[in-house]
Amino acid sequence: MSGHSKWAKIKHKKGAEDAKRGAVFTKISKEITAAAKDGGGNTESNIRLRAAVARAREYNMPSSNVENAIKKGTGELPGIVFETVVFDAYGPGGVAMLIEGLTDNKNRTTSEIRNLLSKKGGSMAGAGSTAWLFSKKGLISVEKSKAGEDAVMEAALEAGADDIKAEDDTFDVYCDPGVFEAVKNAMTAKKIELASAEVTMIPSSTVKVQGNDARNILELMEALEEHEDIQNVHANFDISNEEMAKISAG
């Protein structure tokens, strides 16, 4: 299974644990503040802010935290100014990576991310060298045990989805970011339970990895996402279910 969907599912399973540690709240607060600073504090007109607030609700983030993060972005409350950073990189096995973050110290963050990459057999790449491999898409996954393919397809396509792919245990729905909320709402209105839903970067091609490369790319993904300045990590790895089972058992 390709990296974007496999990692989305891994993240979803560990999300509750991250939320308990406060890691997710901190990252979401940063994103809300940055989104409000760039596009204003109105979720109706600011798509990025609307997505960030929706994610906050998904993790049961207190409404007061959300409101304060918005006010910091609009200048109603004092707060740190965060700068958007994007790193192109290559991981173990030649996996292309696109790393997105928000930081108050770009030099520090760049140095720390370069160090994390080198520890796991990865390296920084020139600006734009991997970004061209990825395109922004809405990705919604539904477990096959929770809904039939016809129901998923009907609800998603009627709301404007582009494609539905059957993976091993899920139906993955792809759509333009502009209709992501409409597709998600249409599916939940039909009582279809969603395993995960996010606007992410989808790779145009994938790289199959196994053995140590597979183990190292997963460890690298986790280490990068645990970094306080990193918001999202996208990669084009493809790891078979058999290989995933070996890694889990090991």
C-alpha cells in the first residue's frame, strides 16, 4: 500500500495517544494561528482555518484553545509569529519526502530536521526537487467492514469526488480540496463511518521498500511528525502488508 494512505491509517490509530500528550493540540494551535494570520479569523471564508478547526474538533480540543489560537493569529491576543517551512528530502530506499512545518526559528528547525534525516539514512534535497511529485487532494478512508462499496461510491461521487479506490481493508475516496468538506459531510449524512479524512499531498508515483529501508522510513516518518515544528510529512513509499506484518512482529 502506498505511503500516503498507509501512514494516514497509522497516524489515525496513534492519534488518541498523541492527543493525551498534548502534541496534537500544540500542532493544531500553531496551524490555526498561522491560518488566521494569513486569511483572517472567519472559518466561512478561510478554507485553511476551517480545516484546522475541524481537525481540532476531531481531537476534542477545547473551544477556548481554538478561540485563543484564532485571536493570536488575528492579533487580538499577543502570540509568537510562525513562519511556514517546506523541506524537500529523500528517505531510505530513495523515498521522496515533502515535509511541512511552522516555526519561530527557521535556522534551528532546518538544522534539527537535517539531523533527523541523516540519522535514518535520509538527506535534504534542493527546493522543489520532490514537491513536483505530489499534488494536494482530499483523502477519505472508509473501512470495508463499515460500509459497502456502492454506498460509498454513490455518496462520494454525488458530492463531487474524483475517484474511489478499493485497498486491502478500506475504500479510499479522492477529491479536490475545494469539495473536501462537501464530500465528507455527504458521506457522514448517509451514516457512513469514516476511518480517516484529511487534505493531504498524494504522490504521482511510489517507491517499493522492504527490509531495513521499510523499517527506517516508518521510524523516520514518526520521528519527523513528533518534532514540535513539523505539521505534515508526505512520502511516496510503498510497503506491502506482508512487510508491515514483519515490522510489527519485530
